[in-house]
Amino acid sequence: MRILIADSNVLFARLVRLKLEKWGHKVDTALTGAEAWNLARRNNYRVVILDWPLEVIDGGRLCRQVRNLDRGRYTYILFYSERSDHESVMEAFEAGTDDYLFKPFNPLILKLRLKTGKRLLNLEDELLSIASFDPQTGLINYETFARFFRTHLAGAVRYMESGTLMSVRLVNYRDVFETHGYDAATKLMIEISRILPTHLRAADLVARVTDDSYFILLPQTPIENAYTVMQKLEADIAEIAVFAGMTEIRASVAIDHAGYPQEVADPDQIMAHLIPSEASAVRRSAN
């Protein structure tokens, strides 16, 4: 899991980080609340471990701010503190923490509590895989689209109906993510999702299939007729601009397509052809 440690005690943070990395987790550390908040805004951590005494932004405020972030997946928050009084514990839970541990560091206890947190996160992932829609854009997700496309393609083959499957990929997603953070990359994807349906018919279908990609299904539309749609989409997406602070960020997209039915009418092969193996993200189902 991706984990953030926010603790002003350098030695404690180092001990916890080394142990977490030994257990196979990817870990970032912050010694101040401001540094931790900057990291939390720019990355999608599954777990945040924090203490009360943090400069600029204390543990309680940091907990509330992390909990209020607009994320597609839940963040498990764990206080690890020397404060064992009832008021501090209650205040932490009111701020949104999921668990509270007392210092000094006990690796066994932490490992057990993280297992509990992981079970909760796994349950959420399973529920998302069952759900039909991407929580950020409201579009259907990969699994839902794939089930429909397999059925649709079987009918297209049977009745010899031509159609086009298009992919729209934000090629600078990774660069925006690494330079400006998770929120900026997500804003770009949301803005693209608002444009895509504007050039489509009621019978067409749009899905968010990876963190950085969409599928557009154009039934009964030969490839030569789909080029007009592609050109309009490219022109409109080129006008998209979002801001990270004072920095303007533009969308750079690649639009690919595949006609169907093909000689080998395998729907999964057609879809895989349109999702590059180097794509920056995983399918929008359970992840």
C-alpha cells in the first residue's frame, strides 16, 4: 500500500518507515503538518499515520483535511501518539481517524492494526468492482463496458453491422500527476468526461476504463464516418484548461480507434489493443 507518515519525531518516523518498507509498502514521510498536507493533496495514499504535534498544521487539523479530500478511494487514518488521555483520543476520532495507537513503537501491534485497515480497504475495493459507475465522472466503468461490448459485438458479427470503438487517452496524465498532483490530473479527466458526450448520439456509449483513458462505442458507425467525431473531440479537448494554483494545465490526448466486426471477433483483444501496455493506470473497476 501507499502510506504517508506525518510525525515530527525523526527517529520514530524512520523506524516506522523502515518497518513498513520491509513489509512491502511504499512510504513517504513528513516532519511537519504543512509538508504532510502538501504530499496528501498530491498523492493518493491508502493509509496515513500521524501524530498530534506537527508544525503549521497540527494532527487534528491534518486529519480533517485529509478526510475531506475528494478521493475515489477511502484513506485509512491512524493516529500514533504519546497522548493517551481520553480527550486527545476522542478529539482524534471526531476529526476522522480510524484507529489510535499509543507510543512507544510496537511493530507487532502496528502490523495487526494495518491488517485490520487493509481488510476494510479491500472490502471497499470489492464493492467498487461490483459497482457499475466510476465515482469521479459518473460514467460506467471498465467491467460494465466490457460486459456490454462482448454482447454487442456478438450481435454485430451475427448481423454484419459495422461499428467503431474509440479510445481517448490523456497522454500527459502521468506528467501532470507527478508535477501538480492527483487533484490536477483528476480535474483534467473530469473536464474531458464532460466534453465526450456532447458529440455523441443517444445510442453511443462512453466509459472511463483506466485512470487516464476513456472508451467510446459508436454502433453502426463505420470507421470512415467516425473520423468527424474524432476531429471534433480533439478540437474541443484542446480548449480544456485547469489550474493548479496559478499554473494553467492543458490536456494532451491521443485518440485511437478500431473498427468491428473484425476477422477475429474477440472483444477482449479489440479492447486490449486500444489500452497501451504502458498506460499509466489500471482499469477503473476495483482499483
